[in-house]
Amino acid sequence: MAELIVTNLNRNFTGVSATAAGVVRQQATRYDMALAGHALPGAPDPVTLARARALSRAPGDRPFAIWHVRRNPEMRHGIWARDVLHLPIRLVFTSAAQRRHSAYPRWLISRMDAVIATTEAAATYVPHVRAVVPHGVDTDRWVPAADRATAWAETGYGGTAGVACIGRIRPEKGTDRFVETMLQVLPHRPGLTALVIGRAGRQHQAFAEDLRARVAAAGLSERLLFPGEIPADRLPTVMRGLSALVALPRYEGYGMTPLEAMASGVPFVATDTGHFRAFDGGSVVPNDEGAASAASDALGALLDDVPRWAKGVRRRAVTAYGIAREVEGIGAVYDELWEGRQ
């Protein structure tokens, strides 16, 4: 029996996976729940979809089980379980996109029993919104270093300090903007090392190779590194050693890495997209063709004053964006459904 099924059907660890993982770790102590699909760090061992369906047939004291879904395939499996197999379930979808969905996901979302939007802007693009609940960050997992210089040295990436961008290597994520920014900053910061953390999909391999070529041509291949994806369980250790996070996407629905940085005592420089401006944990620059130049100026100013930023951004993450707030907001939507409130 399970009163809550959380689905994670993407084998890759994405931004959606990161937001789900933080919530699931908390929900596992509150609900009779199961994670269906692929594993998430710190979460209970997952079950198969077949097992999730079996667990949903008798949801204990609840009138039905809730399936919390976050991706198109997960919505589709949920609709099949509810409408074709006639299981006693209701479907809750979290939507972060701040743009109109294409036709197929719009249809899927229209079939949800409740939608949770992560921002007021996201709520304007989807139906059935029960609540606006911003993503939160696990402030017990993402913590500041006792000594930033030591933490950075332990990463083994070299230099006396580090900055990074984190995410898929592709134009939408602004990886090229980060590289351009660092080509401007690194020559003036002899001890600084920069990391492009993430991998390029097959369609973006040429894009990634072009970036590496630009770095090599500038003679900075030993200081602007491409370590690939870092395992989710190791990423907090690297994050707390950074002096700054740089996030310069052209589009972002919400964006978790700046929040994870803030909880780690690390300020950020970001473009004005996603929910970055509301985080209030660093410098936000215009999301236009001048983003890299603006980011280089902002990063230089920030690096000169990291200690002042560190305590403030950690405090902001804990008080305004702790994961418990998100779990409580989501739980209120579950309760509305279970209690039959409209």
C-alpha cells in the first residue's frame, strides 16, 4: 500500500531530478510513499512502475493514492493508470516553465487533477493550478565550507579559488556565455580556476568542441576545465569550495543551482531569467547579447567581496527557500485532494 507515488522516469540526473530528490527525501519521513522509476540521491530505493501500480490499488486510509509527476512520460503513465486501468489515483503535476507548452504537453497537463506552479509567472501558462510553491533547497545537504580555500584545494582542480557553471552544455544554458565571461576574467585573476560542470548531448557535441577550441586558442586550457558531469553525491563538496557560481542561461524555467550555491555560502552571477532575481543572492545581469561582458564586470566585483556575501546568501537560502517550505506547500495540495476540497 502507498498513499503517495513519486515518479522519476529519466535515467539522467537533471534539474528536475534535483528538485524532486530534495522533496522526496523529506516526504519519505511524512508519507507512506514509493519512488517509481530511477534512483534519486538520498531517496528510498525505487520500485518499478508495475509495482507502483500494485501499491496504488489499496492506498490505506486514503480515498486514493496521489501520483506526483513532473515530466511528459510520467503524466502519460499516470493517465493510463488512472483512466485505462481505473486505479484509485489522482495526478499532481509540478510546472516550472515560464513559456507556453507545445500541444502535446498542454493536453497532458489538462488531464491532471492538480497543478503546482513554481512561480506566479509559470502559473499563467497552465490550467488547474492549486498553488504556487517555489522550489526549495535542502540546507542540510548544501552547507558552507568551514574554510573555503581548503575546500577548494581538496577538489583537486588547481589554483587558489574556483568558479563554475553547472548544467548541460548547450546554447540555451548559456555555456558559451560562461566561457566568454571567463576568457575576460581569468587573465586578470591568476589564481582563479573555472569549471564547466556538465555534459553535452549528442546534438551539442560540436558546440562543446568549439568552446574547448576557443579556450585552447586563448591559452587557458589548464585553467578553464571541462570535467564533465560530477556525481550528484559529490557535487555539494565541489560547490562549497567555489567562490562564485555563474549561471547565464538564455532561458530557465526556475533554476536550482543558484539556490544550491546560496545554501553553500556561495554567491552567484546570473542572467535575468528563471527565478534568479527573486533569490536575491548575487548579481543579476541583463539577458541579452551583452550578458558575458556584464557578467565579467559583476563577477569581478563579487570576487573582491566574497566573505561579505557568504553569510548573507546562506541566511537567505535558509529563511526564504528551505526545502521544508516547499514540502509543506505541496502537502497542502495533497490534503486538498484527499479531503475533497475544490
